[in-house]
Amino acid sequence: MNVILLGPPGAGKGTQAKKLSAEFGTPQISTGDILRDAARRGTELGKLAAPLMQSGQLVPDDLVVKIVEECLRQPDASRGFVLDGFPRTIPQAEALDAALAKAGRKIDAVVSLDVPESTLIQRISGRRSCAKDGSVYHLNENPPRQAGICDKCSSPLIQREDDQEDKVRERLAVYARQTAPLKDFYAKRGLLRSIEGVGSPEGVYLDVKKALGKP
Ligand code: AMP
């Protein structure tokens, strides 16, 4: 199962990708998580990506394409993968097709999570993540046991800089301009399955599985 989860920031791509990954044993490939980790560790890639991420802009295509190609070559991705946050532009989608074709593989399905903008903003503004392990919480929907502290590693929870309201509006505009055209790109290939990404994560997950033809 080679799957892409498509949707604006706050649509629940990460949450659904984790669920698919846990149930089907296919790795979640999240370019956002990989870039944030690189920024935390202060690698060359991280130094380049950090200012762009903080301002809500996209990191250049060639950099993210290289990251994903590397992930796809890993043995754990040989039986399938769930892409979360990639591709985000048409050139990224074309590069992905080319990389997969070289290995005799292809995308099986693209699940688009559709969520109204007011819900996206409400979700993102309440999102808090662990400064150390990246675990994600929500102040109301999925609060940590102890306020401000990660359940798993007891590190402080922070608000991602790009989750602040002005940055969120920029990210939504970038999504509309650069990423939303991918829906058409994949619809033309007969791969797009659009579902409503509202309600509980468990309810949305049932719809994601249905869209993938998984009982
Ligand atoms: P995310 O966690 O998916 O919301 O990504 C956070 C930020 O990482 C984005 O706003 C971009 O700056 C960067 N990023 C993640 N994935 C990509 C991608 N496929 N192409 C370009 N930039 C990306």
C-alpha cells in the first residue's frame, strides 16, 4: 500500500498517517517531522529549512525530494509507505512518480482530507508539541495528563512557531496556491479519494480505511 495523505495544515494528516502506520506496519514518511528534527539538531539541512518553516513558506523542492527518495530506499518502505506532507507541489509529485517508476513502483491511492478553514485554525491554535520527541497534543481535544508536560518523556510542550495565527494564515495561503492543485493532478490519474476530515480521529480513520478499500 503506497499512500499519500493530502490536506491543508491541521487536516489531521499526521494523526491518520500514524494510525495507518500502526495498523499496517508501513512507515509514515513526514517531511515536516524530518525537517523539524533536522532544525532541532542544527544540521545543514535544518539551518536552511528553519527560517522558511518559521515563516510558513515551503522548503525548496530539490531538498525535500532528496529526503523522500532516501526514505523510500529504506528497507522498511519496501512493503509500502504513508506519505504525510509530501508532495506539496506539482514538481514534487512529478519527482515522486519518477523515483517510484525507476523502482517499478507506483502510488496506489491519494486520500484528501477536507476540513473547513475555521476548524483548521481552531485545531492548529490548540496544538502543542513536545520540544524533545515531537509528540502532538491538543489543549482541548487531546490534552496531556499534566498541563504543559509530555506524557511520554516529561519534556515541556511548546507551540510550534509556525502554528501562531499569522503564520497559519500564510501556510493556508501557500497550501491553496501550491498544494491544492495536486488534487486535480491525482484526480486525473484516478487516484484521488476525498473524505471529510471532521469529527473524531477514530471516525475519520474508518473513512480513510474505507477510501483505501481496507475493511
Ligand atoms: P508540516 O509539519 O507538514 O505542516 O510541515 C511544516 C513545514 O515544513 C512546512 O510549512 C514547510 O515549511 C516544510 N515542509 C514540510 N513538508 C514539505 C514539503 N513537502 N515541501 C516543502 N516544504 C515542506
